[in-house]
Amino acid sequence: MVFKTSYYPGQLRIIGGQWRRRSIAVLEQPGLRPTPDRVRETLFNWLAPDIEQAICLDLFAGSGILGFEALSRGAAHVTMLDNNPSVVAHLKKIAQNFTIAPQHLAIYCQSASHWLKALPAQGYDIIFIDPPFASDLLVKILTQLIHYPGIGPNTLLYVETAAQTPLPLTQLPWQPIRSKIASQVSYYLLAQEM
């Protein structure tokens, strides 16, 4: 399913921060579903106390809009993952156009599952999890994250699902601290249970 916004498939605009109102081109790819403007606006309002100097991981980068928005708003570093080489090449071109230094952004052609299994852990403050809706990846990734050493007690997880899809949190150590539904998307900010 392709989600339309007023800027898709041509462009998305960054809503806040140093690159406010700048646009990024979006590739037309099967399953690519950029996070809509109003969802991003709400998400980054939720993250306002935490985004400055945050270390972020975007497990399903797609359009890259969540990571670029995070950097625009002061995140110290974003790691973006996508397993589509065309998407990764496109994200690298956007990063070049924005002249983002390598110490602030890393982009890898890698599946989220492989990253969490194979690579050394870095401590992340915020992890964006927005897999294709018509897949079982959300359950798989949340289960993998239980044992991932890159998650600390204060790590926040952002999750997007299809609207009305139950969040699979049974026996997982996170609980929603914020949630909302917008049109075809349910979205959540999760924190570890204390």
C-alpha cells in the first residue's frame, strides 16, 4: 500500500530545526511509505526534550525523513539502515546535498535484523521502527531488541503500525508513554518499564 501525502511521491519537507522547510526528494519504491507531516510534527513534539544531542538509529530508513528531521532538530548522530540499494544510494545523495558530515550520519545497506544480530552495539537514545506494514518484521525486531545491548534503560522507541493494528507488546519490556492514530497510521513512543 502506498500512502499519499501532499508531498509524496515527489518531495517531503522537513518541518523544524535548522533545515526547516527544506525538501527532500522521495523515490517511488514498492512499500515505501514516508511518515506523514502531521505524524512527524507530533512525534518530534514528543521528542523535544530528548532530541538535542541524541544518538538515533532508524532501522527502516525508507525516505530518510525521520533521520533527517532528527538531525535538523539537533540530534548528534543518526544511523540509517535500509536493505534496498537504490534507496540507500538516494539517501546518500540527500546527505551530500545537505553537506552532512560523516560524524553526524551513517547510512548502511543492511537489514534491521542483521544489524541487530551481527554488528557491535552502540548506545542509542532513540530508535525509529517503521517497517513495512504488510510484514511480520515489527514483532521480529521488537523481540530482537530485548537482547540488544545498544538499548539502555532510557532508550525511547518510536513505532509506526497500520491504524487499528494492535501493538505486539505482550511479554516485552516496553510500554507506550505516548500514542496516537492519524488516518491510516497508529504511532507510539515506547519506554522501558521501570
